[in-house]
Amino acid sequence: MKEALLKAGLISKDTIDREKEQERRAKIQKQGPTQKGVHAHHLRTDCDHCKKSSPDVEYYEHNVRKVPSKWLCLNCADLNWIDDKFRQTNQSSHAKTGMFRRNFGATKKF
């Protein structure tokens, strides 16, 4: 059907490309913190709360209402008193090298 609309000129190729990109991004978002198939060049480095890039971003499955984001940098997690027991990943370069240290509470060992 899309091909027929494309040939007729009713839909542009850009629209179809945008739909495919949105589907791809939705699929990635649905995977969540499963970490299956994650490579070193796919590490998450953007904090969803402060919108800054940081080498110590991890996924927290928390219930703090004032912080709706789940991917948080170390600083945001400390400032919002999110305990490290809610951390679900060990994907950042700081966590892998043992440099990941929390100021609020104990640091979880993986």
C-alpha cells in the first residue's frame, strides 16, 4: 500500500524513512535495561535528568516521583538521594573500572 502511495506521489520517501526510524527507536526503547547485545560503542552516556553527557550514567529502577528519568548520572542520583540498590546496570566506564563511587549511601557491588 505504501509503495502505491509512494508511486502516486501522495507520500514522500522522507515520510517513510522517518516512520522506519521511529519504529527502530521505539524497539530500542522497549528493550530497556536488558543490556543484550550491548557493545562498548553502544554505551549510554547521556543523563536523562540533567541532559548532560557523563561517563558514569547508569540505569536506576527507582520510585522517586520528582525524578521521572531512569538513566541517571552519578551526580543526579546522589543529589536526588536515589539509593544504589536501585541501580540495575554496570555499563559505564567508571563502573567497569571500579571508579564508580556514590556519595549517598553504599556503592553496590556487581
